[in-house]
Amino acid sequence: MTMRRAFHGTPVNRLIVSVPLPDVEAVDSLLSTRGGKHPANGCRAEFIRLAIAEKLSRDLMIKAVPKRGP
């Protein structure tokens, strides 16, 4: 299933990644067992885009929290 994302004028760059086969199979399994209810809707590329956005959000939030200490 292909999906054309609309980035509404935001510049985009293509990212090609190599992923171990068990990870790809786990993603495929997750996307197929959700019956179209996953936000990626069966699209591996969209799953990866969402995962990157989520990871960046978490890491930036952690970075913004002041360190406690002496």
C-alpha cells in the first residue's frame, strides 16, 4: 500500500536506512495485526517517520529538563 504524505511546503529529504530483518518483520507484524488502526496504516515508511518524530520529541524533552545535583 502506498501513501503520499502532504508536508504542506515543508522541505523534505529522503532517508534510506538498513534495518535488521527481525526488526522489519516485527514492524510488519505490528502493522498487519492492528487491522488498519495503526497511525502508519500499513506503511513502513510512515511507521519509521512517526518513530523518528517520537524519539526526537522524547530526547529533546529530556535534554530540556535541568539536571539535578550539587
